[in-house]
Amino acid sequence: MILFESAGLCCLQDLGRFGYQHLGISPSGAMDAFAARVANALLANDENEGVLEILPGNTRLRVLRAQWFALTGADLSARLNGQPMPLCQPVWIEAGSLLAFGRAAQGCRAYLSAKGGFHAEPVLGSVATDARSGLGGWHGRWFQKDDRLPLRGMPVPKGKPIRWHTSFANPAFADDEPLLVVTGAHWPALSPGQQEYFQSAGWTVSKDADRMGLRLLQALPDPVCSASMLSGPVTFGSIQLPPDNRPIILAADRQTTGGYPLLGTVASVSHARLAQCKPGDTLHFSFVDLQAAQNRLRVREQHFMEWRTHMRNWWRNTDG
Amino acid sequence: MSEARTIESIQPLGDSALLVSFAARIDPGINRRVHALRHWLLQNLAQEILEAVPAYHSLAVYYSPMHTGFEALSQAIRDADVSAALQQVAARTVELPVCYDPRVAPDIGWLATQAKLSVDEVVALHSGAVYRVYFLGFKPGFAYLGGLHPCLHTPRKDTPRLAVPAGSVGIGGAQTGIYPQSTPGGWQVIGRTAAPLFSPEQDPPCLLQPGDQLRFKPISLDEFLLQGGEL
């Protein structure tokens, strides 16, 4: 059991509620799905197990039963009983401990997994919180003070002290690489000057940045000549251009269809970095062809799956 | 006949989805092809794709680049023979009981005055048509309907209501629709249904499916209350 002494901004997420977009149901799911998968893999959990998605603020968790946990994604200055909480490694937390989050030192969204997972009722096959529609998560909403979230896993004996952490530590902050983008249907409607501006500008993330999408502060110069268009399906990372010419990048809680011109879609390997952007951050875009984007993803997945197997073996061989 | 001749384009929608586009019009015949192709994909390529999401004239097909590629999937779609699926998707008609009593239809009197019709004529026009569920989007269970009589086209409210009750039937511009959940909204509310449009514990979770035909059946306030409606 975990007691929310203060909730801050925290919700339960898995990898999303897929298979229902044709009914207008948003997939939701972890914004930084890769960090969530790493958090679960560190504990040899199923990768779709629910994790806590935590934003900068004062989330304070009292752990009422001992268990293994893992913290990935953003560095939110987490402290365990007053000491820095290690990132990206399994951590045995004793009953009665306090895990407190603070300001964002790096990134925006941290993920906390528990060995065996948290207890929540799946809705349409997923525990992902979709607060706008009141689906999933903890009674369809984000956590509040005094909520008590049960743990599902049985406490396993404490192993040897862990002196390593994963090479997947915070992959989202590896460098200042631009977001890779695959062009969309309306990219050719932009003038050469607009295309040049889009690729060379530093784009600032505005205050309107949440799980639904990130609105950028700057506007593309000059009006875009595109006839009024019919709504069509959109996906995670789709870059829409509304009439005010300020791009919006859609995220996990997006509506399933959109009616604005589509300049492109952020490549899967850049989703983690996108998810870790907070208001005021600067973004750059770089176009990549489809093959290159998919190859990058295949390489990362291959690397990840090998490491996940390694983690599973480590757990199998760790029995105190 | 394969779909190659009717498809206008197949483009990447990022690196894990593609977008199939037919002629860009709001047109029942074009939309039927969208749903037929979706049907065909679910029957024939269920292993290769993750899901298929329709809109007016386009269909997004989500896939994992670990298991298939854009070219292979595009070719399979161009080669698809959807003639059998076209027959299947035309079948379903849903009848939705709607109460047009002013006590649950706060804007029907205003709309009738605007349209220079009586309230009874508004009800007759609205419930006399067969609507096409072009697709669902915006909110769980929210249907984009086509087929509203031009006499009923009405501007949205200047100031949206903070809460429109679930089941409210509204008109905004050339569109009519039903609010599946209580939500803020700017449409003129001309009726309400007691039928749940979206309930996640049911299978399927939404009353309306993309591609359905829909009729509104007028009911009295008593019937509405008997069916579980609330004032």
C-alpha cells in the first residue's frame, strides 16, 4: 500500500488503451512510454504494468509495505527518507519510508514502478488514466491527498546491494538532438520559406503543454494556403497547424481525429524526448525519411529487448 | 475489384501508422468504402495491424514496424478486394428514442422561431431523416452524423453552456449529434435520449458504431422518464 501524503501531479498509466480509437476513445498511456517500459523492465514486470507518472511538484508517497520499486524518466529531485533516491535501478523500500518529489532537475515526467505492479481496475483493457473522460487510473482521475493505492506483488526477499544502474538511464536527455519528424500530408502546402523556417527555428514550448498536446509559442510566418480540410485521424507526435500558425504537437490524451493541417509526425524514437519537454524548453525539428525513422526504432527495440532479457535473468538469479 | 482505383493516396502517419485517403468529400459512398476497407483489414490482416481508425474519407492503419513495413501494408491495401465487406457494412440501422419535450430540449423553441417552423415541424424534420454515422471522435462515443435537413442548420450558441447533460441531442451549424457524457457545449439542445451512448462496462462500449445508419424516434416525456431519463 502507498499513501499519498500529498498527491502533487500524479496519475497511473500503462502503455495505453489501444483498440478503441474508432469509438473516439483516446489511447492515453504513459507520455514517455519508453521510460515506463524501462521502469517495469528493471523489476522484471510485464512492460504494460501500471506505473505512476509524476510531474514536478510535491508528490509525497508513504510506502506502507516493503517492496522493490524503480524510478525512471525525469530527475525530479526525489528523496527517500531524506536521501537522494537512486534513478534507473531496483530499490528496496522498507515499510514506513517516505518518497518525496521536488523540482525538475532534468525533464518533466518521472515514472515509478513497483515489483508486481499497483492494484487498479482495468477499464477497456487498460489502467491508463484518461481524466477527461473519467476512464481508468484511480477511479477515473489523478491521485489526491490521502488516496491509498494497494501494491499487488508479494514482497520478495532483499537481495545483495545493487551497485549498477542501467545503460538506459534517462535516454531522453542523452543530448540536444532535434526531434526527428516524418513529413505529413500538408507539408508540401508550405512555401519554401516556411519549410526553411520550420526546420531552422528554435521552437519554445508554451504554457499550454499537457498530456493532450504541446502548443508551441512561435508562429510560422505568412498564412498557409490550404483549403479547408476534413477531420482525419491523428497520432502521438502529430504536428498540427491551426489557423494562428502556432504548431500543436499531439500527445497521449489527444483526440483521435483532428481537423487542422498536418505538417508531420514526431518519430517514435523521439517520443521520450518530446514527453520530457516542459514549458519554456526549446525544440528543434529535423526531418527524417520513413525508413530511417523505422530503422532507428528497430535498433533501439533490439537493444532494449536484449537488456530486458538480461534484467529478467538477473532477477531469476537473485534470491537473497 | 481491388481498391487501387478508388484510393487517392497512402501516406505515412509517422513511423507506426499510415493514412489511406479517398476523395476528400463528405459523401456516403466514399465513407462506405472507408468502413469497408477497415472491415476488410480486421478480417484479413488482423495479425499485421494494431488498429484501424476511420474518419470521413480517410482511414488510419496503426502497425508495428517490428512486424511489418509501410510498403508491404500499402500494397496489401491496394490489392484488397472489399466487395464482400461493402455488402456487410451497409447493414446496421440503429433507432434512438429521443424526447423533444422543451423540459429536456431548452433550445427547441428558439430554433423553431429561427427556422420559421413550428416545434412539431422541427421534430418531424429531425426525426424523419436517416443519418449516417460517418465516424466517432472528439469524445468516447461521439458520432459525427451526416444528413441534417438544411432547414435545421443553426449557428452555435454565442456562449457555450458549462454543462450539457449526457444524452442531449444538439445542432451546431450543419451538424447534429448527441453528447455521450455531460460536458460543456455550444450546440443548440433540441432533445435528449435516455439511452447510454457510452458505457465502458458494456461490450461494445458505444451504442453507435462507425458506419451505422441512425434514426431518431420521438418519445414523450413520460416514456423518456420510464426509460431511465432524468429531468
